[in-house]
Amino acid sequence: MEYIKPKLRITDWAEEDRPREKLLLKGVQALSDAELLAILIGSGNKLETAVELSQRILHSVNNNLNSLGKLTINDLIQNFNGIGEAKAITIIAALELGKRRKLTENEKQTQISSSLDVFNLFNPILSDLRHEEGWVLLMNNSNKILKKIQVSKGGINGTVIDIRMIMKNSIENLATNIILIHNHPSGNLTPSREDDTITTKLNAACSLLDIYLMDHVIISDQGFYSYKDKDRL
């Protein structure tokens, strides 16, 4: 008969190596992503400790927390033995709290001075999405933010942006400078032909109304692409 080595339980580990105890002894910064995730799920399965299960979950997304944030409750339940509905909800809720914290921090920014500022402001909103969304950032002539408005919501491969809606919102909010933002769920930051077309059309519409299209920024969990930085605006 084949001998199967029994699973080493977390309670069998040295106290300083257990995630909860390690957090208390050394602080939260000392824990790995897998250990933090293990605290959330609490337990593993018959063959894996909570840490081992967490390591496998993270490995499935190349240890990328942004990619982990894109998993649905069903993804977690169906692909990982030991993750039920309650644990999956806990993971999703924790990731959403982290996203909202980052968004709250970025909300303090009132003025845009670079494409990086735009990325930092919209990355928490767009980077985890599985579909494309279009947003417009409205500003005054000092580049102080007046409003950010969602102008479209589409599918995996595209979204239809209505230039008339952008101009209507710009006029109503007395914006003199605007930036168009949308995401690429695929991670590919290369602008499509449609991206180039909408940029050209929006720039022409803005010129007629003496509104300055400062930039068009494409965002993914890999980074961002700026038309202005590439001297295409």
C-alpha cells in the first residue's frame, strides 16, 4: 500500500511562521501575498493548508493581484478545491476594499499635470474590468478637475464613445480642457484604428467649441498609453 504523507497543518508550524501569529509578531508588512490571502480564507482543503491553497490561487494569475481582482466568485469556486461561496466572497470583498482605498487616496488629487496623474486616478476604476469603458475628465483652464464622467460601457473588445455626449457634458460643466480615457481589458496598450478615429473626431469637435483635448489615455493592468506623450495630439 502506498504511503501518503499527512498534510502538515498550519497549527503544526512554528508559531512565528503561522500567518496570524506572524502578523502580530512582525507586522502586516512581513507577510507575503499568499499569507495575507490565507488569513482571509482561514483554512485549506484535505491536501493543502490555507497558505498552500493561497499560493496556488496566486500562481494561477502569475502572482498578479490585479489579475486576481478580475476573477469572479464562480472562477474561484470552480477552479480551487477548498474555496466555497463564503471564502470566494471574502476574497472579492477584500480586493474591492483595497481598490476603494486606492481610489479614495487618488480622489484627493484636484489638478492634472501629466498622463501619470490620469493613470493614477483611473487605474483603480478601470484596470480590473473585463469589459471596456470610456470616461472623460473635465477640467478648467488651470487643469483643476471639475468632474469625471463615464461616457460608454461596452464589451471585451470595444466600446462606442458618443462624441456628442462628451461635448454636451463639457459645455454644461464649463470645461475648457478635457481628457478622454478608456481601458483595454486584454492588456494590449496599442491603440486600435477605432481609438485613433475617435481621437481625431473628438479633437476636431473640441476645436470648434474652443475646448482643448489634452490627451487620450488608454489604461490596462500593464500600464498606460498616452497620445500626448507619443506626440499624437
